[in-house]
Amino acid sequence: MIKVLIIEDEIPAQRLLKETLQEIDIKTEVIGCLNSIKSAVDWFQNNPHPDIVLLDIQLSDGLSFEIFKQVNIENSIIFTTAYDEYAIQAFKVNSIDYLLKPVEKDELQTAFEKYYQYNTQFIHDQNSNIDFKELASLIKSEKPNYRKRFLIQSNESFFHISVEEIALFYSMQGITFAVTFEKREYPVNFSLESLKEQLQPDSFFKINRQFVVSMDAIKRVHSYFNGKLKLEIEPSHAEDIIVGKDKASAFKRWMDK
């Protein structure tokens, strides 16, 4: 049983992490949920350390890197972040695991599987070598840089469409298409997984492996069998757009922000 500590200042995000932990194929026990640097420091000073910490970067009282200046943490750390690829690359260089928000089941499963690949000494050495001051400086200067438009090729010419014009993206036979609110379809050179990282997460949701949908396109949500949800969108799509049971809770929270 892996003991997990969640440090996250948003209650919905805490709840999503706990629910997703229950869904992965690894037995975990959440031993605490904290929401600030102060509460985290107090907790580490007075409790046995967990196996893994799920740690948000931006907490209510500052950047979570401050925790490491006050206590020595000798366990695996998985950051949760909404920052773009430049910041993420810094985590890779420093050998830190990270998950993009909103955290999905498959990504969390993979991150926890990595835990078994490292022994305690490696994790201790890993954390000791992290330049948290450098990362803090980087994060303070970085803001999420979400895509604003797409360049579309038409025969021998080009034009662009803004993200606000797009109702949904769908994948068919390995090709991704953008569908506008005016019911025009254009191929784009990105996978749905890549688009998930490029689009404003408050505006778009990756429904499943086939669809990414704009909030503005959703007119109504219907209960479906086995805990699934069925979307009614405008413009309508030829295929049913179904939210799986594993994403239904996260989808509802996304719509309720």
C-alpha cells in the first residue's frame, strides 16, 4: 500500500486526485490533504513522511518550493501543474515527475508505476540535486501560453481560424479535424493529446480518445447508462459524444467552475 500526501489548495482538485487514486490499478492510501506551505511544513515536522507527495506548484501562500527550504523531504515528489512546455522541460531536466492539470487516470497510473523503479536512496539523492530556487524563478516568470489560433492550409493558400471559432476537435483514421461553430471542418496537424496541452483548460475538455469539446458548444448533458454522460452540442455531430464513467465526475466539475 503506497501512502500518499496531497498538497493542493483547490478543494475540487483535491477531490479529483483522491477519486482518481481510487481508480488506478495500484493500492494507495491518502494520509492527508493540505492546502498551504505552512500546513505542509507543520505536517512534515510532526508526522512520518509518506511514500509519495502529490504537490501543486502554486499554493495559497506561495510557491510550494518554499517547503523544501524548511524541511528535508526524503520521498518521491510528483508535481501537478498547469504550466506550459517550457516549464515542464525544466522538471524533466531536474528528474521531477509532473502531471498536467486536470490530472487523468492513465497519467496518474504511469506516474505511480515509475515509483517502483526507484529505491529510497535514489529518491533522496534526486530531491537533493533539485535546484528549487531556479525552478521557482522560472515558474514566477512563466504563465500558461495557450494557443490563440490555428493556421489552415487550403490548396496552395493559407488562412487562420481563432480558437474561439472552434466548437470541437475530433479524430478519425489518424487525422484530427477542427469543427467551427459555422459547421466548417478543417484538418489540423496535432493529436488530441497535444491539443489538450495547447488549449485553455477552462474552455476545452478532452472527452475521450476521439473528441475535445469547447464549453461553448455544449447545450445540454444527458445521463447515460453505466454512469456515462451523453453530450448535446451545437453544431451537432454525426456520432454520439459520450463521457466515460471514469471522466464523468471531472467533467461535471469542469462545467461547474
